[in-house]
Amino acid sequence: MKRILLLFLLLPSFVFAQENESFMFKAKVKHGSILIGGSLSGFAYKTSDNLHSLNGAQEDGRKIQANLQSKNGYFIFNDFAVGLNLNLFHENTKVTSDPEQEPFKETYFLAGPFVRYYLDNGVFGEAGASVGKHNFSDGFQSNLLDATVGVGYAFFFNEKFSIEPMLSFRYFRQMKDDQAYSTFGPLVGVGFQAYLLRKRAHVIKIGL
């Protein structure tokens, strides 16, 4: 009778532990996993402007903008990933009220490596650097440098996908001949990442 009573008392704890194992995914990521994430955004709209024209005349136009950001990596060791950052931005503005005016185009492209290291509690550190070009349709070109270092948290809402708030410090520099424009300061963001081939932490640790 006492054994049956003890089993009855321990049963809820046993069931709860099984539920935790089924639904709680630790952050450790095994060697060979693939990190994929990024965003694609864009818009197209008509414009009407008499605020910026020199003579106050209204200028009607059309503006198209696209922005692609990609962050992909490979775990060369457990919890340690190396990867590539890509950032492509393009904007096209056409003044439709003046057919003879050429469209104004602006493009910048940045690419470079990054590294990440994860702790078991989901906290990770990341550092990266990118270089690129900034082009205007009037022929002006400049060189770009972007470097970041920061800390984030990977919240796994299932085994393969996570939402990742992150606080970074960013250094940005735009250079043309002997002239430069630079900024430095904190950057707050939220990312969404997919972890392909990832296994749960207790499976990985068996092989360690």
C-alpha cells in the first residue's frame, strides 16, 4: 500500500519532467549545424513634393526601394559558428512630372564574415566586419566599412527556430579619397534564425 501511495505521489513529478524534456530546448548547437536567417523588404509608391524644389513647384514622382539582409553560417565546432553577412540596398526615384529628368539611383552593398559563440543558457556573443561600395547615379562612389560586436539571446520556440534580441556596438565609416564620415554607438535589434540539422542538447552531450 505504501509503495502504491509513493508511486502516486511521484507520478506528477515524473510526468512534468517528461513534458519539460519534450518542450524545453536548450541552446547548445552541435557541430555541423547550419545557421540561416535574414530579411527581404521593399516598397513602391508615388510621390508628390513641393517642399524640396527650388522654385516651390510641385514635382510628382515614383520611388522604388528594396533591401536584402542575410546572415548565414556553419558550426565548425559545437556552439561556435562562422558565417557571412550580406546587405544589399537599392533605391530608384523617377520624377514623372519631368520626363526629361533621368532617374536617381542609389545602391550600397556590404559583405563580410562574422563569428558566434553560444552558452548553454541561450546567451551568445557575436562579432563581425563588412566592407562594400556606395554608388550614386551621378557617378559618386564611396567605400564602406561596418564593424559590430555584441551580445544576444537565442529564444528557441522549437528545436529549429529562434527569436534573437541583440545589443551591439557598431562602427560605420564611409570614405571618399581623403574625406570620411563615421559613426559609433549602440544598436538594438531583433532577429529570426533557423538552425538546420540541430539536435537537442541532451542528445549532443551523450557524444561529448
